[in-house]
Amino acid sequence: MYLQLIINPGSTSTKLALYRDEEKIVQEDVTHDSAELAKYKDIVDQVPLRMAFIQDFLTRHNVKPEELSCVMGRGGLLPGLKAGGYRMNEDLKIALGGDLSSPHASNIGGILAYEIAKPLGIPAYIYDAVTSAELPHLARITGTPAVYRNSFCHALNSRAQAIRYAGQAGKAYKDMRLIVAHLGGGISLSVHQDGRIVETIGDDEGPFSPERAGAIPALELIKMCFSGKYTAADMKKMMRGKGGMMAYLGTSDARVIEKMIADGDEKAKEIYQAQAYQVAKGIGLLSATMKGQVDAIILTGGMAYSKMLTAWITEYVSYIAPVVVLAGENEMEALAFGGLRMLKGEELPNTYTLPEGYKA
């Protein structure tokens, strides 16, 4: 039997779990004090703080580190990663902690896992990082040579739900053609074909979401950036954190918004419908990349619990393919099951190598 420690860092929290084979023994979500986190200049500087919480977690649940079979960490925003697992090594540690990765709390998931596992002589892995995909060259071309598209989507939950659906359908994941819409604080869409994520719409290039502005007309965005009214930090917050439904309605909680709609708030209804419309539009765009040959459309993530939202989306896109709702974010389970497959040899981990000539 295999015992795994699962580590999933968020901006203000760290999710921790212990799995014995496929059974979840315990899970805790540790909330960190925002003022304490603000003392650290860079996310990677938070490693000692979060490590202390992890060690306390193991102690309280009577787990000795040497009992662990492996440590799984959430993968970060490192461009160029394939879907699936990567065994942590020094190159990957440097990449996740340096300027090759975009700043994000998930970057330290692999670093934390590696710091625990290395002294024990056991493997540490990341799995289905945010940037995981295998986009063909054609999909990476933009309208300017200065910008090259990378994949950004909620790969961990999206791929796990695609694999789950394939199992329910009695088919292999690699034999299915699926579109997955992850509906959460951020919204992303992905195409799953031949066992790979081959196209995505990231949370800054598609639908707006509860907290993110999504795709904004470029010329208008340029005007705002150079208007002198906003700092770079203001613009980032407007795009991520205070955008989307938060900007329009003052809340990002779908339950509150649905209560507003039930109470007759027409503006709330219009904005909520607009979100469904934009998600459906994104699904339609991705269906074109598959030439309409789609086996199913999966709606997942926390907002997929909203029957109102999923019904509106389904009304738009059900002509393309059957719509399946698999609500929730099963990230911890996805990490654990991915780790178990690698421990059993059912899936081989990838190896990361730093770009030639890169200096940390």
C-alpha cells in the first residue's frame, strides 16, 4: 500500500491531505494570515512558513515522514510542460522558483514536496500543472511575432474530470474528443483529444468569471493602461481579483447572485446570463477546432453546482454534443490518483530540464 502526502498551495491557504492508495485518510485546508504572507517579497520566500504547517499536519496525524511513499505537489505556472506528472529534480525546483514561472502560489507546491521528499530518498512529483498542454504550433501563433501563445487552463481538475467521464462512458480517455469548461473563480476551457490537451482558452483570453475580467478589447485596454489613472498593480487587480462579476455586482459568490436574481434584480440576471453566454461562445470556438467532432462537453468546477448557470450554457451548446455536469474541484484526488498511477508504474513521469544557457 502506498501512503501519499498531497500539497496544494493557494494564495492565502494550503490544502493538505493524506491518501493511502485511493482512500483519503484526512484533508485539511490551512488558512494563512494575509498580513503574515504580506511580509514576504516573493512567493518562494513563503516555503519555510508553509513547511512548518505541513510538519505540524503530519505530527498531529501521527505520520512519520519515513512512512510516506511519495509527496505530491500542485504544479505551477511554468510554460512548456506536458500533461501528466513530472518528477521533481533540481532543474524543476529552480524553474518553479525563478523567473521562468509566472508568480503564483502553486509554484511552491513542487518545491515544498521536493524539500520533504529529497532527504527521505522518496520521489516528489507535480501533476497536471496549470500550463500543462501539448498545443500544436498552429495553435500557438498569435497576431504578432512578439507574443507566442502558451497554454493556461485548470488542467488538473479539467483532465481529471475528462478521465472520469471517459471511465463512466466505458471508454479510454485517449479515445475521446472532449471539451471541458472549468467554472470557478477563474474560468478556462480546454480541448481533450488523443489523450492530450491540444487547445485552451485561458482565464484571461475568454469568458469573464466571478473575479476575473477575461478577454477585454485590446485597444480599450491599452487606453486604460496609458491613461495615467491606473498603476500596473491597479490594472492587474482589475483583471484578476476585482474583475468579472465582482466588478459589476460587488460580489463573486454565485449563491448571493442567484438570490439577487430571485429577488428581482435585473442587472444581476443580465450579468449572470452574460457569463453563461461567454462560456458558451468559448465552447463554440473550441468546437470549431475539432471540426464539430465532439463526443461530449463537460461542465465542472465549483460554479457547475449552479443549475441556473449550467442550464443556460446547455441551452446554447447542446446542439454541438451532449452536455455533462461534473460539479466540483477534485484537485486533491486528482493529485493523489496521478501519484498512485506513477507509483504503480501505470504512468511514467516526465523529466524537466532547464533551457540551455539559463542562469538562475
